[in-house]
Amino acid sequence: MPFPSDEERWMRAALQQAQAAQEAGEEPVGAVLVEAATGRIVARAHSQRAALNDPTAHATMLVLSQLAQFAQMKAEIEAAGLPHALPDGEPAAVGLEGFVLVLTREPCLMCAGAVRLYPEIRKLVFGARRATLGGAGSDVNLFGAAIPIRGGVLAAECERLKDKI
């Protein structure tokens, strides 16, 4: 049996988030943010529209909020003149050089537009396509050539969750 690719491994983590959303009665969509240089998952989220009583609380938007918090923390560290690494050389905070955004479902138009506001996102990976309002190629591609997009990663597994809503 072949080893899973990094994208498949990351998608499995996003699928775990989607499963958690489904168990909570939410739309089963999950997202993870991966530090491109290390392959380390640095943020996870799932849809929480009902729990937060917020129609914009999509998994993508929530993981982007975490990225914004990283940027704020990095700015505060730099402003204070603090070191960026721990004594053993481990990074003290997530770097902002580049990320891969992994979603179980193609981002909607709102989420795709929001992703475009983050130049730190260097690649988009998603599983299932959207039937309507897809922002990464199904209806419209809001990304153009700005970042590489790979759709269809573990698509069958993502579709199975999608069909349960």
C-alpha cells in the first residue's frame, strides 16, 4: 500500500474537523492551515454557523481568523524586540512565510474572496467541489493564477460527508 501524500494526510486532518462539525449538527466542512516550509498543521477549524449564530462562521473563515491572530502575535513580538526562537532553536511562534490551506469542500465565493486577502496562503487544496457558488473553479475562479489550486484530494470521502447534510 503506498504512503499517503502530504496533501492526503492534511486532508484527513480536515476530514476529522468536518466529522466534528457533523457530530455537532453543523455543516460538515473542515479546514486546516499548514505551514508550507515544515508541513506542520498550525490551525484547525470546522463550520460553526449554528453554534456561533453567525452565518459567516465557515471553516475557512475561522481558520483565517487564526492566521490573523498569528500575524498579530508576530507583530507584537517584533515590536517588543523579542527573539523569534526558543533557546533550543525551535520557533517561538508560527512563521508567516507561507501556508497551504486545506478544505474538505471548495471555498464558497465569500471564503474565496477572504482567502485572497492573505498573501501568506501560497496554495489551496480542497476535496469536494461545490454544486453552486464555488469560488475556486466550479462557478467562478476568484484566484486566477494568484495561487495554485488542487481540487479532488480524497474527493470521495469529502463527498460522502457533504451528502449527509
